[in-house]
Amino acid sequence: MSKRAVILAGGKGTRLRPYTVVLPKPLMPIGEFPILEVIIRQLVRHGFDHVTMAVNHQAEIIRAFFQDGAKWNIRIDYSQEDKPLSTMAPLRLIHNLPENFLVMNGDILTDLSYSDLFEEHVSKNNIFTISSHVREQKIDYGVLEADASGHLSGFTEKPKTKYIVSMGVYMASRRIIDFIPEGQSYGFDNLMLDLIAAKQPAAVCEFDGYWLDIGRPDDYMQAIEEFDQMKPRFLGE
């Protein structure tokens, strides 16, 4: 089965400034590769044969690096936004999308099996599937609880809370295009709320392996530290 992926690579990478003043975020290096090359190599391993990169900010640098994908034995083409459209609206500009396709951010370091996610989504005929991860959030303060009279009623030292978060990796059915307005910004959050309202909610597929969003400075530093010793896990080499 032919497998198609759309990689969202048009963002400005503002959280990673000053690095991203010079380089687009998907070309930020992890070991000897840019993060987006790591993703391309992983997609090839998982049987994907066609990637469309949705580009905007510093698009010419991304095009110059990846060209037509021949170097990695995969077809790469580009969908150019003429204004920032957030995460889901760029899909409306791609007119040859197949019935089901992968959509992901271009700054994810994970050992997720993209082919397993693809098959799970297709086999269940989902309209949209979110790959999710449990993330622990630590508050670096002592958290106080006060009663109505202004006296301390409870205290927790540096509490931790667990959340199920989106990994920025999705499977989509072409049916979602009907929800996306033309020519205006429309994000993942808009689509999720619209699908819930339409009683066609997305499926959530929990993943407990390795995942970092390198758009966050802390995650980026961790990825740089861990990539070299974990390279076989990511690239199968």
C-alpha cells in the first residue's frame, strides 16, 4: 500500500530563538542530521513513499536541502503557503491527498512506529487519529491552599501533574478537508473542537515510547544529549 505523509514545516520556531533566526526549525541539528532528515529516514523505513512538506518561513532553505527526495529514495514535493495558516489549513492547499495520510510536525524526535499508527487508523476507519503521550508537569514552587479567611488550609511542595498530550503526529482521513475553511488560519485545536461538535471525535492512540518536541528548548537540549547513544533506536542502523 502506498503511504503518504504531510510534514508541517512552515513555522517560525520562535521558542528556539536565537538559533532559528538563521535556520528553519526543521533543519536544527540532532547529532549529524537535521531533525527533519531523521524524520524522513524514519518514514522511508516505515514504508512511506511520498512526502509533501507544507512550507512558508525560510521555505527556500528547506527546498534546497531536501530537493526532490531522491537522496533518501522517497518522493518529496512542497506546498507553499503565502501567509501563515496554522496547522490544519495548509492541508486544504494540497489537492491530491489520498484517502488516508499521516500529518506531523517537522520537529518531533520519537521512536513511534509510523506504519503501525497508519494501519491502526485505516483498520478502524477513523476520521482522525492523534498519537498521544503522557507528560509530567512539575511546578517548581510550594503550592498553597488558603481558606476563605485567608489562612493556610493545605500545602504541597513542588507537585507533579500528569497530562495526556498530543505528540504532534496524526493520521487523517480526507473527510477532514470538509471542516477546513478556505484561505484562513485554522489549527489543530479548531479541528478537534469542530469534530467533537459534529459528533465525529478523533481517536486517541497512546504511545509510551520515546518522544520529544524539539521546538521546546529543554527538549531540544535533551535530544542533542541522547541522540547519539540512541541512534539505532531512531534510525535502525
